[in-house]
Amino acid sequence: MIYYFSGTGNSEWAAKTLAQQTNDRVTRITKQTMRPVSVGKNDVFGLVFPIYAWSLPQMVSDFLKDVSIEHGAYCYAVCTCGAQAGYAMRILRARMPLDGVWSLIMPDNYIVAYKVEDDDAALAKVRAANVRLREISAAINARESGCTDVQVGRFPFVKTFIGGRLFNKYARSSKPFRSSYDCTGCGLCAKVCPTQNILVAEDMPFWNDDCQQCLACIHRCPKKAIEYGRSTEKHGRYVFHFTKEQIEEGSDGEV
Ligand SMILES: Cc1cc2nc3c(=O)[nH]c(=O)nc-3n(C[C@H](O)[C@H](O)[C@H](O)COP(=O)(O)O)c2cc1C
């Protein structure tokens, strides 16, 4: 089974592509689906998730607390990130035995800090990731172990162990969320939230204090009516939307 966490669809696409190529199934990690997992000695356990502040999303860390793995199981993890994973996969390796760990560079969705890439740049990343996924699938199908290929970036220790901690302590607040007059109260934001952190009342969303910062609510709002402070106003929106045909066409490129 491949377990995945995803806000804007990059990790979901990666998990589903891997599942197709390795003849496996996927389960999305959300508050509703979170339950203890036992991995038997003949099982395959895959984990796919986005990097948040060079570290793991809190929900993935919480999910792993209740995963027990029998000796002999084949385990791997793939993270998706805009550019650098830092030492996130080291943190993961310290928590569970992993035969393979890989990172995939994908379009960056962190619009609290950056503008989204234009569609051509985003597609170029996805095409290169698609090529890489075939190599990763081949390694998984061959049950290769000792595979590590992660874009760690510069100063990974400081970024992960200081930046990551500061992010979890100070940057995950729900307070800066707000909806504009364009909001129709459709409730999609509440539906896509992995922690059921959003309540829609009187045609307006309200955020509780269990935010992962996946930004699904902002990116997936059909009216672009959700902002996080002032910083997301001019940074665009991103949801994975590429078709198989777009991805496969000329997919031998590197980013
Ligand atoms: C809160 C947050 C923090 C992020 N931090 C990083 C980071 O440290 N390094 C990086 O390369 N990308 C970072 N990103 C970008 C995402 O990891 C990347 O876009 C990922 O593919 C999104 O996956 P998803 O579409 O499955 O949610 C961050 C995104 C968010 C929302």
C-alpha cells in the first residue's frame, strides 16, 4: 500500500503514478483515514508526501507514530518539493527502516513566500519528475535496497532542524486566513482540508487551529476568495492539472 499526503495534488499524482507502475494501491492520509497500520513481512509500504520547511508535514509525523513494520517488509518513501528537501528524509530514516528514499522536484505551492511558477516551468518539472518516477518504480519493482537520491540543498542541518522547528511553532497559525466578498460559501475549502479544520457557517469559512499549511483551501478555491495574510494576494494559485498526454510528450527532459 502507498500512503500519501497532499495539498495541491503533486504528491497525489506521484503516489498514483507509482501505484500504477508498481501494481499497488493508494490511501490518502487525512484526519478521517488516520488509523494504525501494520506492515507484514511480505508487504510493501510506500509513503509519498510534500516537504514543508525542509521537514515532514505534522500529519505525516503523526501518521507514522502508529505504523508498525515487521522485519522483511519492503519500505520506501518519496517526497515532493519545490527545490530542496533538507534533511527531512534523514528524520524519516531515523523513525523507520527504509529501503529507498527519493525526492521529486515539483511545482512549488508555497505562495505564502513565493509566486507560483508559470505553466511551462511547472510542466517542465512534472515531465522530469515523470521520467524519474519510472526509474524509482523500476527500483521498487526490483526490490532494490540502499537507494538514496534526495535533493538536500545547501545548509540542510540549519534549514531542517532550525527552520523546520520554527515553521511548526510559528508559521502554521490559522489566524491569517480570511475569505473575501467573492466567497460563495460553496464549502469546497472545508471538503479538501485534510484535518477538517474549516467550518462553513452563514456562507463563510472559519478556520480552527489544526492547520497543516497544506494550502489546499487557498489553491483549490474556485473563486480565489481565500488569502493568508497579505502575502498570497499576488502570488497566484496552483493545483496539479496536467494531463497524461501533456506529461508524456517530450518527457525525457531534465529541469
Ligand atoms: C508550508 C509549505 C512549506 C514548503 N516548504 C518547502 C521546502 O522547504 N522546500 C521545498 O523545496 N519546497 C517546499 N514547499 C513546496 C512543496 O513541498 C511542493 O510544492 C510539493 O510538491 C507540494 O505537494 P502537494 O501538491 O502534494 O501538496 C512547501 C510548501 C508548503 C505548502
